[in-house]
Amino acid sequence: LVPFVDATGRRAGLVYLYKQGTFYPFAPQAGAGRTRDNLLEIQLRDLLAGELPVEREMSRWLAIWGAPGL
């Protein structure tokens, strides 16, 4: 997991699936408990698709609640 924070305080992380050799974004929604920011995750997927191997199967995009940095 590689965590990131933008200027507005939104947090996101890139998770690496070593068996697949792909990455996927995980973005918990700030102040909303265990809710994901799906729009941000899809935006990150689209932004990174040309740079990194992004996992296409969204059912493999597991939540990483309580991960350090997020």
C-alpha cells in the first residue's frame, strides 16, 4: 500500500496485488466511517491506467480499512 493525500485532505492508496501483478486504488471517505470514495477510486484508475497495470476486475478491489497512512 502506498498512501497519498491531496491538498483538500482526501486520502487514497495504491494497493498492489502481487499474484495479479496489478494495482488498484483504495480511497476511504473522510469522516464517513467505513465508506469508500468510489468516484475518487475510479478517477484514480482512469488517471493511472496508462502508467501502471491497473486491476480491471473491480471485485478484486478489496477495502484495506485501518491501513497505515489512510
